[in-house]
Amino acid sequence: MAATKEQKKLFGQKILPYKDRIEELDSELKKLDAMARKNTGIRDYIEIKKASVVVQKCNVLVAMARLSSEIQNLKNDTHLNDARKLLSNSVNALNKIVGEHIDTSLTESSEGALKLNKLTPDIKFRLFSAIKNTAVEISDELGQNHKWRWSFPDLHYKITIFGRNLFDFKEFDRIKDPNETFYRIRQEYLQMIVDEAHFTAQEFRSRFELSTKDVSDLFAIRRVLECMKQIFVLTGNQTELQKTQTAIDANEEKIESLGKKKSK
């Protein structure tokens, strides 16, 4: 049902502060881009700042879409798709800094974290958490039947890579004192990597079963599960390690089965 004149008028009034905020954030992003061109030595850290601004902009876009639904009963997918693309591009830029692969050793992934070693564990944790939660907010607002539904497994895959490669596994393995300043934050951060990896594997599994039937989705699941396995080996969590190995074996059976069907 079309929005009434009264609804449109009310929406036009209520949306103004959101539009003003978007302009402010766009201006800040432009300033950061200019700063990055002049200060190449700190470009990576400027990209981190840009990511935090992008998250804020995405959240405003989601809020604008919700406002449209609440006042006009109209779902504005344009704002949500803009947020999806904006967040994806930001994560791509971050992964160019910390590394774009999930199947390296944990020691190698720590090399990516060293590029941003001036960031404390709590700052890394908050950024990873904000990006992850924003992706979920965008997807939830779009709903399960939107046309971009099956782009989100790839987005969460990239977010998993970012969270993993931003984390300093060497530091985690070295510091065992529970009284150390960031000990608990590191524990929570590591659990968040596992949670996001698990969610990503589920997303790819759903895409495979409900949409693509493409073996590339199963290969992505394999890489994500192997990432989880590495972490459980590091932490000595035998229970979760066994569960993950069982999931890996089941996934391998699917890959083999699909290969046999195609060869026939």
C-alpha cells in the first residue's frame, strides 16, 4: 500500500537528521582520503579509522531504512544495499592490509597483525565486533528473501579473514597471565573469531543447499573449518577440535560425492 501524504510528510521531517549525519560522515571520509594521500606512512591506520566511519554510516543507512518501514510502511532496499556494498568494500581494503587468505598458518597470520601493532587488542576487538554486527544488521533488515541474500556468505567470509588476520596469535600464545591488561579481551576476541567462522560455514552451507549446489561453497566451508581447527589446536580444546574434525570429514564426503556425480 502506498504511503499517504501525511506519512510522506512525517517521514520527510524525521529523515532530515539522518541525512545530515550522512553528510557529516561523507565529509569525514573525504578528509581521511586526503590525509592518506599526504601521509603514506600511516595509510594503514587511516584505513582503520575509515572503517570505523564506514560502520557508522552503514548503521545510519540501516536506521533510515527502518524509519521508512515504520512511518511509510515502505522498505527502502536502496539504503540497505548501499550499506552492504560500502561495508564489503571497506573489509576488502582492510584485508589488503592484514592479508586476504584464511588458510595460512597462525604464525603467518600474526604477521598481518604486526602491520597494525600500534592498535591495542581492545581497539581491534571493538572494530571486528562492529563490522561483524553491522553485517548481521544489514542482512536482518533486508530479510531472508532479498535478492542480495546469497552475497552475505562471501561478506562474512571476508570478515572472518579480517578478524583472524588482525589477531596476534603469537601474543595470545605467549601471554598466559590472567591479570594482564588485555588477557580477557584476547579470550573474547578469539571466541568471536570462532563464532564468526562457524556462522560463515553455516551461511555457505545454506547457500549450497538452497541455491547454488556449487562445490566452491563446500571448498569455502573446508577453509573456514580448517581455520577453526587451527584455533582449537592452539588452545588445546579437544572437544571442539573433535567436533570440527567431524564437520570437516562430513564436508569432504559431500565434496567427493559431488565429484562422483559430475564424473558420471
